[in-house]
Amino acid sequence: YNRSYNKRPIITLCITNGILGALSDGLAQAITYRDKHTKQLPERLRQHEDQWPPQPAYDGMRTSRFALYNVCVAPFVGKWYMVLDKYFPMPGVGKPGRDVVALKRMVTDQVVFAPSSLAMFFTTMGLIESGNWQGVREKFRDAYSSALIANYSVWPVVQLINFKIMPLQYRLPFVSSLGILWNAYLSWINNASK
């Protein structure tokens, strides 16, 4: 990984993120939203349960869409981490201020990047799946706020650890690895909002 990252960082991040995205969607498809997990969906999605299509055994196109999305966003996330490093340089190991810098990176990430990346996710998936802006509006109405609230309950702690401990080349794989469950949640709520 390090050798590949040093030669071609963006391509390495894209491939890694695509594979982890495919794993996430596979996990999401293993979770059936018609059983005990249904109560965890937002109310707006549960009220139309009678209109949900039957859960297929496995949807390869859905996994492909999710993996492709993860490949496409990897350069943006990788560059975002580089921007955070530039504007909030981390003091050397053992020097004071590391906690403050990690906190500044995390707050900036959660205020700027988290809402915009979720908006990009639901816009992209809404357009790909429905082919029109009405599908995007429905995604935002039904799923965006619930996903953003869930984001704020999970990611600040993860990103604080990420920004304080992980070297730049491992940040995206770290969050994508931990994000397998998060992406499974996004895939699950996105699919339920159709």
C-alpha cells in the first residue's frame, strides 16, 4: 500500500475506497430492513413500508453504484485531508498543541465537509437511481437530516483519533475501514428512501 501510495496516491485511494465501498454495500444488503431493523429507520421512511419493493437476494448494480461513488469521492476526500494538514499543521510528536490542532481539524471537517459530503452522496444517488431532480429532493426530504444527525453521533470521535494519530496516507483507509459500517448505514438508508 505504501509503495503504491507514494507512486500514485490518488489512484491508490480510489481503488482502496472503491473496494471498501463495495464491502459496505454488501453488508447493507445483508441487513434486511423489513425485520427488527425497520424500527431504526426514520419515521418518514417507515410510513411507506407497504410500498417498499421486496428485498432482492443481492443487487449487483447497487453495489456497483456504491463502489463507483466511493471511487469518485476518494480524490476529494484525499485532497480535503491535505488541505486540513496545510491549514492546521500538526506539531511534532511530544510537542504541545497536538490535541488543539486535531480538534481544529475535526471541527472544520464536521462543520464543512460532513454536511457537504452527505449532500453530494444523496444528490449523486438520487440522480443515478431516479434520473431526475425529484428523486434528489425525495432523498433529502426522507434521509438527509437523519443521516447528518447519525454522522454527528459517530464521526467526531473517529475523526479526532484520525487527525491526531494517523499519518496522511492512512487517513482515508482508516476512516473507510471504520466507515464500512457507516457506509452500510448510508447504503441501507439510501435504498430504503427509494
